[in-house]
Amino acid sequence: MRKERLIVPVVVGLAVVWAVAQLVAGLLFERELARAIDDLEARGELVVERTDIERGWLTSSGTIRLAPLLGDAWQLELSYEARHGVLSTRVDGQVMPRLGPHQVRLFGDALPSTPPRWRASYRTLGGTLDGNIQLAPFIARQGERQLDFAGGEIRFDGEYGDWHLLARLEALKLSDGRATLEAGPVVLESRYAYTAGAHHFTQHDLLRTERLAWRQPDLELEARDLVYRSLMHLDERELSIDGELTIGEVQAADQLLLTGRVGMALSRINADALRGVLAELRDEAARGDAAREGRELLARLEPGLIAMLQDSPRLDVTTVDLDSPMLGLAVHGDGALFFDARHLDELSLLGLDDERQRVRWLSRLDGDFTWHDVPTVVALWLGLPLDTRTLEIDVVRGQVRVNGRPLPPLWR
């Protein structure tokens, strides 16, 4: 009898523990989902909302809608159903992109393919999430046009404040009569780390395109091994963006047209002014149909946009290393361009249709670029001595000079 008396409270105790754990798991999942949505929207590029929400101990469901901050070019709907467990929550749902102001469904209306599904697992104790989206192959035809997509996969994982994404899209071919465009496979690797409210963030991106080809009866171009790397960083003072494009090779008529790399870095974009502009954009988006557009919106944003320039932004051309054996040309150089931020009250974005205002903006630009090992034909084009080996390209108050001479009319 003693054992039987002990069994009942033990079973009841375990049931209570299990119920509490289920409740906590559901609450933690909801909390992390809400935080992730808030921080995604705080980045300033998207409007994110959750609808059709149903919360429960064992399951919860809803729909997450993402759209650009302004405009109605597209919308992405992510439906989800979460099955809560003590140690983990399983999530799956459907991905439905919609296009244009009439929200035409991409899959089912525009393309003859079923919407992709996404699956994920949220670990309650570690607060981590990992999942994937499978993209099915499809062929779409419209008259002489045909789009052939070989499928793909998107994987994501991370935790609050640190997310990783790996997307691989297989070959895509677009045909229109005798003209064709082929691309892929394409691989995107991205990491996004941020603080609460995306006040500070760092984003690394690596985009690889193995092949890109354009063919028509009188022209064939094929590029291989295209790689773009970028680093975007927002801290207390500034937004900075570093980027580099590497071109493995571009072939034309069975000859090497272009190979090399180009690197640039933009810095000194005032961080507080940027955050202010994003806040105003979110406020406009929240107004819905009453949101300002065109010049009316620009008038509201203009003070903040110009304030972003108060720290004298600079564009560094860190490297240009391009070769064209087919044309017998090569560009090897570096340089920088600066913006003069004095007397910003004299500048207007609304007045750029006025020639005097455009001249005023151009006069704020100063910089220089050095072109090493200049090909002889370039010196000939510019009217320089044929033994010229270095070009010093200077920008002074918007005026371009080459080796101390005004830019020839042909190049203006």
C-alpha cells in the first residue's frame, strides 16, 4: 500500500512538471519569435507583422508578413505551425511570395509550381533555431518565353543577435526566342549580428555565381566565377560598407574579354541621422494608405538625408585590377573621393532639377585616382605623350583633371 500511495503523487508531480515545461517552452518560443520580428523590423528595410495568431500549450500558429518599407512591389507570407516540446519546438509552414499592388501569388498564379515549405527546430534551453526552405524545380512558358529553374535550398540557423544564412540556387535559364540568359548555380552565405533594436549591427555577405551567360544570334558572352564580398557595419558613429567584386573570366567570341577585381569602401555616413531617417520611414509606412509619396515624402526626409552627410563621407577605391587581353587594355589603380560637408544648408535634394543646384552638389566633390601602367592607346585618346605610364586623375570641386590637364571634351 505504501508503494501505491507513493506512485500517485509521483505521477501527479511529473505531470505538473511536464505541463509547466510545456507552458514555458511555448512562452519562450513566442518571446524569441516576437523579439526576432521586432529586431528585423528595426533594421529599417522591412515592415513585418504577425496575423492569425493562435497560442496554445501544445501548438501555436500564425502568419508572418514581410513587405518593403515603402511601396507595394512585393510581399512575403510565412505561415507557421509550431509543436511545442519540453526540449525543442518543431515548426513548419508555407512560403508564399506575392507580387505587385494586386498581390498576385508567385507560386500558383505566376508560376506553375507549388509554394515551397519551410521547416525549423527551436531548442528551448539554448535558444537556437535552425531550419531550411526547399525550392522545387519548375518550367514556366509564355509564348516564346520559357523559364527553367532547377530548384534550390535555403538554410538558416542562429540565435537572438546572431544569424547565419546559406542559400544555393541551381541553374536558371530564361529563353525568349533565339535569345537566352543562363545563371547559376548561385550560392549566398550571410551572417547578421546585431544588438537590441538593431542599434548596432554587422552583416557579412558572400555571393558566388559559377556561371552567367547571354546568347543571341550576333553576340555571346559568358562569365564564370563571379564573387562579391561585402561587409556592412553600423556602430555608434557611422555606417560603413566595404565591397569587392572578383571576376574569374568573361569570354566573348572564344577570347578572354575581362578578368580581375574591383574593391570599394564607403564610410562616414552619420549613424544618428541614418537612424532618424529610418524611424521616419517606419512612421510613414505605419500610416498605410495615408503615407506620403514622391516629392512630399522627400520633403519630409530631406533634412535627415542631408544630415547623413555631415561627417564628410568618403568613397575609397581600394583596388582596381582589371585586364582585357581581347582589347589589349588593363586598369590597375586606387583612389578616393570625398564630400565637403561644410554649409549643408545650401544643398537641396528637391532642387536637383535645377542646374545651379546640381552644380552646387558637384562642387562638393574632391578626390584623386591613380592609374598605373597606362596602356599607350589610353594616353593617345587623352592627348597625352605616348610614353605616359601613370595617370593622376584629380577631382577638384567637381572638376576633373588628368595629369594636370582638363578632361578632354570626348570624356565629359
